[in-house]
Amino acid sequence: MRCATSSRRTVAPASAWPSTSITCGGIPNSSAGIERAGAADRLFAYHLCDWLVPTTDLLNDRGMMGDGVIDLPLIRSWMEAAGYRGMHEVEIFSAANWWKRDPDEVLLTCQKRHADRT
């Protein structure tokens, strides 16, 4: 799904679109897409993770917030400017790193990184 086009699709009135840091991080005009979706009251989720460079797996090698190249504070500012006030969903698809760690460590790191780097 592309942020820049999500608000232009024809959907049922109850439908909405998520914004994901991975899909918004490298797409030109993502801020305009988020703005359009917000104006149409179609932002319902905000998924956070980071993109590692280099990456070893397109799906299961995503980084903890702040470990990669996505400007997470910028994307959060777009979401908030578009009126999004919902939950922030952290997605850490990290088979070789974070999934192998102690869950308490992962949760504490998520809390700290969300506060410090988004």
C-alpha cells in the first residue's frame, strides 16, 4: 500500500487505510497522501518500524525504531498534522535479532525508543 495514493481509492464509508513507516519512509509525496487520508477521515492505524541498510531479508529484517534510515519523527509529524490521534503500533519483524531477545528487553527498548526517536 502506498501512502500517497491510499486516500484516493474508492472504498466503503467505514473503510480506512493504515500508514506504515516502511511504506511512507521512501515514497515521494507521502506527506500529501497522509494529508489527503486525514482530510477524508481515513487514517486508522500508524505502524512503526525502521528500515535497516543493508538489510538481509525484505520482510523479516526490519529494525527497532532509531536503528535504520527512516525519519520517524517526520512521519509522526505528518500523521499528527493530519489529525491522527490513535495508537502507535510497533512492528518489529526481526527474525535474526529482536525475536531472539528476551521479551522484557524488547518491550523496554520499544518504550524508550518510541519516546526518544519517533
